[in-house]
Amino acid sequence: MRIIVTRPQTQAETLVAELRAGGADAQALPLIGIAPAMDPRPLCRAWQQLPSLALVMFVSANAVQHFMHARPDGSAWPAPLLAGSTGPGTSAALRQAGVPEAALVEPLGETFDSEALWARLQASDWHGRRVLVVRGEAGRDWLAEQLGRAGAAVEFVAAYRRVLPRLDACQRALLDAALARPQQHLWSFSSSQAVANLQRLSPRSDWSASAAVAPHPRIVAALQRLGFGQVRLAAAAAGALVAAAREGRPIQSAAS
């Protein structure tokens, strides 16, 4: 099966390269466009506040890249400040940006989400400590809620905007091929917004014969609501996707 990766362009290309290195047929079909934040001033203020923070939580590699783009000249990551990450792509972006390994907090094991990160953070005393969440203009607030209940003062800053992408001719042809031959394609989703954007880009399509994998139950539920006939909860890592594609029929029925 051909694996269709729906992450934003940069992250999709990275995963596609890993999949092809593992022997898979994979192509990128980015279903989320990434644009800079409308107002850059909050990012500049956030950099000034870093020394007073206990944790900066980054929701994605895009959050890292756009936050670091606003870094003042000569600024370094404050030594005691923790950088939170929910996945390997975000962690890699933090390392590349020069965040010290000792400052990085990420999930252990093979589950990459807010719940897995909270499992590492919850033992610390957060009472009275300040936390910044770097994200798009909107996002999931679950981890921020847990930190708030633990006594932290949580703030948010929008580092970028998620926008509806414009598909070029090759991307539209890939979408048409996946609809025409669903049994030969496996969709990989890492965001509920990507599911919503697919519906906007192809509003009258029948997905009942199509198969998809997603790493979180809320994304699985979104795919089922859209009408995907086969949906599986599985890690978004290259190895898990290759294994799912080789199975041929990936999956748990949407009716189960």
C-alpha cells in the first residue's frame, strides 16, 4: 500500500524520507498549511520572560521553529528552564535549535502525546511556577489544564497559524488516486485539523472504502465521523506505518 502522509510540508517530507528508507511507498499530501503568527510582538515578549519560567511546552516542531525564529540576537536558552516536547520531531527541532539535552523533557516509551508527557511532569511541584505553552493560534489545552490544577500559572503564545493548504496539481492527482483506488492507499493522520481540512478540500467524497491510521483516539473519532471505513489507533512513527501498510488491511472497522 502507498502511505499518504498528511503532516505539514516540512514534517511530511521528513517522515516520507524515513518511510522510503524502510522500503515503503510513501508520498506527502500536507493537509495543514503553516503561516507565521499575525502579530510577532507576543513572541518577542515571551523571549524576554524566559528567565522567569519553569517550563516552555512546545506542541510541535513548527512551534519550535517559529518560536526560535523570533529569538533575539545573542540569546541563549536559560540553563534551568525545561523544554517540553510530546514527540520525536519536536524534540529533534529543539536539539537542532540548541536547547541543552538536560533541559529537554519528553515522553518515555513509544507513546507520544500530552498524556505521556504529563506522566513525566506530574511528579514535580508546580505550585506557583510559571509555564508557557508555544502553539498555533488555537490548540488542545489538556496538558495546560493539568499543570494549572497542579498549581502552575500557565500562559499561551501563538507562534504560527494553521491554514487550509492549496493543493498543487500533483497533490490533487494523489488525492484523486487515493479516492479511485482506496485499497492501495493508507492515510496517516497526526491531527484532527488535517481530517477537517480533507473534508473541506474534498467535501463530497466517499471514504467508506478508505483506510487510515492515527496516533490518538480523538483523531480516530474524527476519521470515523468523516466516514473512513477502516481506522486504526497506531503510532505515527515510520516503523509502525510500514508495518500497517504491509498488513494490507490495516485495521479496525469504523463500526467496531
